Amino acid sequence: MTGQHGSIRRMFPGGNSSSGFYSFYDQIVKADAIRVFLLKGGPGVGKSTFMRQIGDTMRQKGYGLEYHHCSSDPDSLDALVIPKLQTALIDATAPHVVDPKNPGVVEEILNLGQFWNESGLRENKDRIIEMNGEIKDCFTQAYTYLRMTGEIYRRLLSIQQKLVRPEVLSELGAKIRAEMFSRRNPPAHTFCTEHRKMFASAITPKGLVHHLETIFPAGEEGGKIFVLNGPPGSGKELILERMLATAVEEGYRTETFYCPLLPEKPEHLWLPQLRTGLISAHHPHAYTPQGAEVIDLTPLLHPADQSAKEAAREAQAVYEDLLSKAISWLQRAKSLHDKLEACYIPHMDFTGIEELRRQTLASILR
């Protein structure tokens, strides 16, 4: 393949949530994947750079890619997927340990740790062990605050959900369902049981980050994007759950993107065969693609009494304070992790890693 550069979709396969670290790592590759390279090795060995450089080359050759970002360092990659080749490279180290299911047949382990100088690293043994303990403590603190943040957010949802008028919401849901599944007379398709789960956004040391603009293409020919505006608990999640249930019932392939704080709560839906999507838009993932149909649910709510408004304002303020504290602990963990990487980098044979990258790229392309 040559010519135009391939497109890039970005998402998060794992997240910092109210339940701790939450993983959708088993959703990165399909069951029919042909090649999966599992990258092993400690911090600073260059796993993310290894994947990014291969991705750059494949994109220049015209292949579309998926970049799966790390929620604890959103500039870093946890995985690279080349869908057309049914091939992926995955960071298989903690906290998202991945072991091969079909070793030597599908999965291949690439141990970048073979290129470090152990004698040099042992000089920093005590400091490395100490920093690993400090990083663990930072995540414990962050997840403690995220657990409390999740409890407050559920409270905020319950306050708003009491204001939803079910008959109006049902009518709106029926209208959206007709638009999504009936309006365009989509071509016949084989009944599909492929229903992928992932995160479009994440709680990171850089704050709240999303990649919706790469997942929901603007102005997609023959497709349609619906954007649901409204406060948390205004009925968006109910509509989205109903559209997901309909898609599954009718046999369409689905990609559902979940809330990073409450990972059991779906937030966005993409139907690849229909080129159609549903976005639940509010901070931090307020995104409206060009040509999207925007639906505001706020006017559909019962007017809140003063006590409900005050309760919602108080819950929102506590939520923001707790989330800010959680992010500050993620930032401390990231700062320590950078120092930990600095202990490894001087003792790495990057020439050997570069040769392994060339061999891996050749293997992918053959």
C-alpha cells in the first residue's frame, strides 16, 4: 500500500476509575487476530517508542491504525493495532499483564528487557525499589479519592434522574431509534456478535482527556452522528443503553465507550456498519462533530425545586474537589515514574532495540 497516509483512531484500553485500574485489554484485538506481539520489559526500555515508530512507518504505507493510549501517561502508547493486517503490538507489563493464549502461533513475546545492563541497574537497586513503593502509594491515594468521587457522582446522577419525565424520554428514544436503524435502509448484513468495549476518555495526570474526534468522524457520507446534551442523569445513558440493546438485537457490530469514572456506565456508541454514532456530550467530553444532530435533554426535565438544585450544586462542588485531588496524586505518580525511567535509560542498549524493531517491522510486512 502506498500513497495517502492511513487514518488514526485513538482510545484508551484501560483507565483509572472508582473501581481502581479498570481494563478492557481483552478488547484490543479480535478473536481472529493473526499476529500479536507482546512487549515485555520495565520502565524506560522504550516500549511506547517502539510501537509508535512502527506505527509511523505503517501509516506512511497507507495503513489505518489504532493507537491505544495509557491512562497514566496519555502521551504514551499501551498498544498499536493494524486492523487491515489483523496485527497488534501490546505493552504486556503491569498493571495490564497479558499472557499469550496461542504462543508461537498467534502471539510472540518481544522482551525488551534483554537489552538492559543489569549490573548498571543494580547500582540503583535500593532507589528503584523505593520509587516503586512510592508510586504504588500514590496510586492507592488516587484510587481512594476516585472511589469517593464515584460515590458523589452517583449521588449527582440520582438527583437528576428523579427529574426525568419517562414518557418524554421514551418518545425521544423511539425517534432516535427510528433515525438510527430505519431511516437509511442499510444493506443486508450478517448477524454479528462482535461487541467491543473501550474507553474514549480517561482520568490522567494531565486531567480529563478524550479522543472522540478520532472515533466519530465528522461529515461521514451515508452516516449520522447524534449528540445528546444535558447534565449527568438527564436520560442520556438510558437512551444510549436502549440504542445499544437494539443494535445487539438486530445483529450489528458495536463499539461502546464507557465512563472512565464509572466503567459500568456506557457513554458513547459507534456502529461501524451504519457509520452512525451516539455521543453523550458533557464535560470533559463535550464534542460535536460537523454535521451532527444535537439533541438537548435539559428542557425535558421537570423543573428542579430549590432543595434539589442546592443538592446538585453541592454534589458537583464536592465531585470536582475530590477529582482534583485524585488527579494530583496521579501527577505525583507520573513524576516518580519519570524518575524511575531515568534510572533505566542510561543502561539500555537502544541499538539492539532498534534492530529488533526493524526485524519486527519486516515480519509484519512480509
